[in-house]
Amino acid sequence: MKEILCGTSEITGASFSIYPMTDRFVDIILSSLKKVDTTKVWMKSDDISTCVRGHSEHVFDVVKAIFLNASIAGDHVVLNATFSNGCPGDSAGDAFMAEDLILMNKELSQKISLEVATQFALYPLGIPGYMDVIMDQIKTVDQQGVFSGGVHYSSRLDGDGNKVFAALESAFEGARNSDSSHIVMTVTMSANSPSRKEGQ
């Protein structure tokens, strides 16, 4: 059996789905996709999810802009995403690694002020000291003022959507700079939920 090793490509990918809790979900998803500039990422959608690949900066830029724009009208919207870097054989999107690092949706996203609730989990693969990497990134997120504490199997973030995405990207990039050859981060984010946070 051929051994499969984690790759060394700088490509970051994200597989994500957004779920608007309304019968207008098709219009919300399509209009959000239309507003967002995806020219600097490889992107493909099917009936379950959308995959984007490219520079890490652009992947986060696109996912953030799509979610924030889908949530801007006040509907309850949920994001379910998996970010990855170093995946074995991850070559789709190679051409987009030649793009510059100017973010195409930064101005669009910064205009949207939206409170979100988030749970995320970080998985630095292939190293025995993975817990040290995770705890270091939790400390980094805590310094950004959005960390709300640990929950079962993940950590919770609450606050402005742009700040929460910045914290998630910071944790992901910090883990990328560790000895781990393959980084995975899972994210569940909710905006405009009618439910209140536990204890409120």
C-alpha cells in the first residue's frame, strides 16, 4: 500500500455551506455569491457545499464576505466550514497561487457590522505536541477579545463578525507556522439567531 504523506503546498482550502433559516434561502445564497468577488480563488459548488482554494488570505476573505452578506438582512444564517492547509495531493487551484495578496472583499465586509456566535476546533496533524499548538492559538484568540471559553470539543467565540473571522484566521495561520504539516480547522458560525447564549 502506497504511503500518503501530507503535502507541502501553500494552498489553503475551505469547504463550506451556508444555511439561511428562511424560505428565501435560494435568493439569499445566490445574491450573496453575486456580491462577492471570487476572482482570486479556485471555486466550485455542488448541491451540498462550496469549495474555495488559493492563498489563505483570499480563502478567508471570500468565506467571510459570503457569510456576512448572506446575513446582512437579519435572517438567521449558519455557516459550517472546514479549512485545511497541507492536505495530501491538494493541487487544484495551483494557478491561483500566482495572485497578489490584495483582498478583493475587505471593504465590502468591513461595512457590515454583525454580531456572531462561533464554535471552532483546531487540529494540527502529524505532531505529538499538537495540544501545545492548540493552546498557543487559544491564547492568541483570547487576546483579540472574542474568546468566550471552551465548550465540548471546541472553543467559543462571540462578537463582531469581522473580528471573529480575524481571530479564526489568526489561529489558523499561527498553527500553520507550527511543526504540523497539515492543519485542519472546523467552524460553525451563527448570525441573527433567535436563541440566546446560555446564561443570558
